[in-house]
Amino acid sequence: MEKKTVVLGVIGSDVHAVGNTILDYSLTNAGFNVVNIGVLSSQEDFINAAIETNADAIWVSSLYGHGEIDCRGMRENCEEAGLKDILLYVGGNIVVGKQDWDVVHKTFKDMGFDRVYPPGTSVEEGINDMKKDLGIA
Amino acid sequence: MDCYLFIDFGSTYTKVTLVDIDKEEIVATDKAYTTVQTDVTIGLNNALDRLFTKVKDDVRIVKKLACSSAAGGLKIIAIGLVPELTAEAAKRAALGAGARVIKTYSHNLNNSEVLEIKNSDVDMILLAGGTDGGNSECIMHNAEMLAKHEIDVPVVVAGNKSCADNIVEIFQDKVEYYITENVMPNLKSINVEPARETIRSIFMRQIVNANGMENVEKSISGILMPTPASVLKAAETLSLGTKDEDGIGDLAIVDIGGATTDIHSIGEGAPSRAGVYLRGLEEPLAKRTVEGDLGMRYSSLSVYEAAGSKVLKKYLDIEEYDLEYEFTKRHEHTSFIAETDKDIRFDEAMAKVCADISMKRHAGVVEEIYSPLGTILSQTGKDLMELPYVIGTGGVIVNSKNPQAILEATTFTMDDPTSLKPRKPEFLIDKEYVLSAMGLLSMVDKSMAVRMLKKYIVKCGGNTNGIKE
Ligand code: B12
């Protein structure tokens, strides 16, 4: 079967690079074609990368607490750019401090993210979900 | 004596350069008006007649090589998918091949865009789109559109390899096409060399159709390339050297012409400071940018527009001139030669503006991103801060009494604090106009080209002993 393509990056002015490297490694090992755009990536960088590479999913990481602001409007922007059914996942430390997870989860779901992960989520969990969502599990 | 003969068919002049192979020196150079309207060999023979009146010894020409920018040079339209990605990569590949990029298109073309392409007088189209295995709809749509409108210039296809076969099917028997490697095989890297080579080989075949070129083609030894491509080749050769001959390292060339200003830079352009994050498309080691709005004559009005009085004031006492009049005069009389002190000062100031703005556009920028931790620096484009050499070529610089002052306009100042322009480069001059000839020479004997470039590219204000003291 043809490899599925995932665009991976850390959004906004965020420079936390360690998790990104681990995600790249694990996704590649799991058989995905990983397009890693690295840290300091804007929504536009994610979207442009997904267009050119015909990606199936976008994995957004946000570690420094400003995830909500950085991710706002991302689904609409994807649609605007013609990325109709692309999967949008987000994880890391997406909001500041310890907030009520149900609220955070809902906020990001409402923003159009297909999967929203709390701090400390294992990579495997995300990968299993994606296999399900892409119908390759 | 055994010699190489290098020919440069320019838009105005056909220049010839005779090189003594054993002594590795220029025996003589000369020029005559280019005659594209009738037969280019007339102009070439005029130039050769003049050249050979100066040469006393018996000359045996071992090889003849030519480059050309006659008849407007090589005009290309670049097409890609995302403007900042494959469309930009296609544009860079075309520029590196020595082309004038008339326009760049992105995403799915519509009918009016294709009509615009069809009605333009381009020589070639570079069609990209999608990384390998990535998006294929766009490039296929665009291929269909080009085929539907029966585009009658060659199309170089340098996009997603996975749909090469489909494109062959679309173009078969309808469009002249050449499939080459993707300009952006994967997102983080660009691959401009194969597209450049393909463009060059088509150029060779095409230019032969120019008036009289078939006669030239028979007599030259095969290598014929766009003049800017041979200048870029010379720059690369001088910078990188060969395994026998050391290059001089990173450098930039500034070429201010009547219509455009070209900057060629050779160097990775990696951040010169620690802790800087790189953004944007990968930069080609040998990079050429062309500013179509910066030139001494044809583009003088747009120089005025690009500079505004703010930049002009840096280089000129603007109270002394009727600016409107001066720029228009140069635009309307493109063969105008500055003779009075006042006109010369004006031309030199214009040249400084061209040098300043073109380097600003060529060099990268560094932006500060504020975070709770403090500022983070992110760089887009090449960092040329520590660039060791800036080389000037072209009439305005070479004939200037103070070429250094013009070249200094390419350097970093606090007027553009985010620019990564060279800070303290050494300035060199292509006094004998050898660059295009040396680019051709490097196609046959690279080490010799390195040695001759070192000999003939001289320090600003220095003697003629070349780069090494
Ligand atoms: C190292 C570090 C730094 C280094 C980063 C060096 C670098 N270039 O990578 C430096 C010193 C630069 C730094 C700076 C800052 N940091 Co810091 N940093 C850390 C630290 C200690 C470790 C991060 C790390 O590498 N973890 C290891 C990796 C493997 O884990 P991870 O990044 O979480 O990624 C994993 C998972 O989250 C998950 N994941 C991530 N994304 C996604 C996406 C999906 C879809 C899925 C399924 C899973 C997933 O999988 C990853 C792999 O296992 C954390 C605290 C911590 N222990 O987590 C703070 C931390 C992230 N930093 C924090 C902060 C606040 C900052 C600063 C704003 C200021 C500061 N106090 O230092 C700046 C911001 C700079 C900037 N603009 O980005 C906070 C964030 C708070 C918040 N979100 O509420 C943390 C949590 C510390 C804290 N408890 O306060 N930091």
C-alpha cells in the first residue's frame, strides 16, 4: 500500500524541538511518509507543505502554551486552501498550565481539530488513532 | 600559438576574447555591433576582423565557445503550485539557467492565464508542481491547459515524478516537452541543477534558429549558453576552485546593466550567529536574482520608483537635480552617455541605488520573534554578513572612477537593520570583462579558468596583479 503522508511541525514562535524529533522518528518507523517542517512554523507553512506533498494529515505540536491563539482559524484556512478532508491533530502542552482538560479539548474540537491530545500523550496513541482515521488499522 | 576563442553575443555588442592556452592569458579582445536582425555572423566577423588586426602571431584556434543574450536573452515563464514553494523553486531554477523570468504562475491555471502565456513572446515554459509523490492534480491540470491551448514553445516538466507518465500522455503529439527531475523532490530541498541543464540544452537548439546562428553553430565547438548562465558558472568556478586549484571561497557578483541588475552569490549563506533558526525554502549554493526594475537606462524610471527620494538622498544631493527630468532623459535616450560631471554623479548615484536595493532583495533577512524567554532569531534567505568578496562587473562599475563607492552600496547599514547584506567584504572588479568568457572556459578547462579568473579579477583601486597579492 502507498505510504500515507503526514506534515509535522511545531506551531507559532515555539522552539521546543525535542518532541518534534521523537514524533518524526516514531511516525517514520510506523510506516508514514513524514514531512517535518520543524519548529517556528506558521499555519501557512503547514498548509503549503500539505498542499505540495498531498498530505493526508497534519500533526501540530504546541509546547509553550500559546497553542490556542496559534491554531485559531486553521481548519478554515485549510479549507480555503483546498485541503478539504485533511486530518488535523494537535498535541503537546497546548494551553498554559493545568486547565480543565474537557474544556480545552472542546475548544480545540470546536476549532475543527479531529484529535486533541493532553500533555504526556504517548506517540503510539496518536499513531493508532491516525491508522483508524485513515482506515489502515 | 594555440588559442581558445570565446564569443559573447550581447544585445548590443558581440564581444570576442582570444585566450593563449599555454600562457593562460588574454591575447586580445574586441567587439562589434550585434546583427540579429540580419545575420549574426556579420557582427561576429566584424568583431573578429578587428580582433585579428591586433594579433601579430600565427593563431591556431583549438576551440570556439559562445554564449548569448542577444534578442532579449532567454525568456521563461515559470509555473508551480504554491507560490512560496514549487513556483519559487521553478523561478530559481530558471534564473540559475540564465533566463529572464517574465512571470511566475501558481496553482491551477485558468483560461485567461494560459492565453496570457500564449500571447507572451517567451522562449520556454518551466512547469513544476508537487513534491515527488505529492500533489499531482495541479501539474496535470496545468499540463492539460497548456495542451488545450496548443502552446507552441518547449515545456520543461520538472514536477512530481509520479505523474510524469500522465504528462507524457497529455503532451504527446501536441506540445514539445522535456521531462526532467523535480525542482522540489521533497519539501525541504530544492534540486535546480537538472532543470537548468535541460533548459540550457533546449536553449542551444533554439538559439540556432536565430538569424545566422546555424552558421555559427557549425563553427563553434558545441557549448552555447545564455550569458548570465556563463557568468554564474564563472562565479562558481572562482569560488569553489577545483581539486588542483583553490577557489577564493564565498562571493557575490553585482552586474548593473541598462535594463536589469543581476546579483549572483556563491555560498551556503548559513547563519553567521549562533541560535538562529532557518526558515523558508532551501537556498541554492549558486544563486542568481535579477531585478527587472533596476537598470541604468531602460529601467531608469522604475529605479526612481523603487528608490523614492529616501534612498536616493543617501547617494545624491537631490536638490541639485530635476529628478523627473534626469530619469526620463535616461529612459528615453537609452544610448545616453554621461559626460558632464553632473551627469556622471547622477549615473553613479543611480548605480549605487541599484546595488543597494538589488543586494537587499538578494540577501536574506533575520527577524526577531519575541517570546517569554527573550528574543529568538529566525532567518529567511542567505546570510551574507561575513561574505569575503563582492565583485563588480558591467560598464557603470568598471568604467567608474570610484567603483568601490558603488560596490559599498551593497553593504549592510542600519537603514535596513534586518537585512543580511555583506558587512565588510573586499571589493573586486571584473576590469577586463572576463566573466562570461571564463564561464565558457570552465566548461573545457576548469583549473585554467580558476587561475585566469584569479589573474584578471582585480582588487578595487589595486593594480592588475589579480586577487593574490
Ligand atoms: C527543554 C525545554 C525548553 C527548552 C527547549 C529547547 C529546544 N530547542 O527544544 C528551552 C529552554 C528553549 C525552553 C524555552 C521555553 N519554555 Co520550555 N520546556 C522545556 C522542557 C523542560 C522539556 C521539553 C521537552 O523537550 N520535552 C521532551 C519531549 C519528548 O516531550 P514533548 O515536547 O512534550 O513532546 C512529546 C509529547 O508532548 C507528545 N506530543 C507533542 N506534540 C504532539 C502532537 C500530537 C498530535 C501528538 C499525538 C503528540 C504530541 O509527543 C512528544 C514526543 O513524546 C518542558 C517541560 C517538560 N518537562 O515537558 C518545558 C516547557 C515545555 N517549557 C515551558 C515554557 C513556558 C517555556 C518558555 C515560554 C519560557 C520558559 N519558562 O522557559 C520558553 C519558550 C521558548 C519558545 N519560544 O518556544 C513550559 C510550557 C508551559 C505551558 N505550556 O503551559 C514547560 C511545560 C515547562 C513548565 N512546566 O513550565 N523550554
